[in-house]
Amino acid sequence: MGSVSAYPADLEPGRAWPLGAHWDGEGVNFTLYSANAQRVELCLFDGDSIETLALPRCTDEVWH
């Protein structure tokens, strides 16, 4: 039997601030500054699985 992922298939855009990873009471908002990135991927992992998800939006060089 395969494992079922606890991670979403897609990420919501979230907010461009504050930078870093911040719990908002319902989920975590991830932000990363990069002046040159064309894509940013978030890697979520635990002892059994790894998920890589592209951050869906960039606002003023901040990926979220």
C-alpha cells in the first residue's frame, strides 16, 4: 500500500510579507527574496516522503 501525501497538490499564492516561514493560524506562509530567480521550489519532507512545490507568485522580487 502506498502512502498518501499530507501536502497540497498546489500552493495558494499567499502574501509577499513577512519574509520567511510564518504560521498564520490556518497554514504557513512561505516567502523568499531573489532578484534573479525564474522559479522557486519549496521542498517539504518528513521521514517517509518528500514533496517539491513551486511557489506560485512573485511580487517585487519576493516569491510567495
